[in-house]
Amino acid sequence: MYVCVCKAVTQAEVDGAILGGALSVADVTRVCRAGGDCGACHATIDSMIEGHCHEAGLLRARCADRATQTERRRLTIAPSRAA
């Protein structure tokens, strides 16, 4: 099923973005382009984010904290090569 018809982004792609740490519509848009055109899908994307956080047993704020901690771990494990 398409979540974002404008950009032809499927539910699976949005789910993948959220599972990868996207916790806002803007984050999802950066990862998979969904929500980057007319905005009609923003409420659906937001609901999907809430659903993933709820399934994880976390409030959205705690879910965001968890994603931030995961990102810090990624940066620690694989620091940027920029000199």
C-alpha cells in the first residue's frame, strides 16, 4: 500500500525509515521522500510513528530518546571519516 502517492512511497518503506530511527515526518521525508510533496500523508506518517513507539512500549518522547542513544552508538562505533 502507498503511504505517499506523490512520491510513490510504500508502507514498507516508511516502516523501514521509522525502524531506522526516523521519529518525525521530516525525518521520514529525509530518509525515503514520503511526505515531501503535498503533505496529505503527514497524518498517516505521524500515526505510523506513534504506532511503532507504542508497540515498543514507549511514549514518543522516550522513543526519541532511544533513537538518539542509538544514533550516538552508531557514531561511536563508526565515526565520521571527515578530517
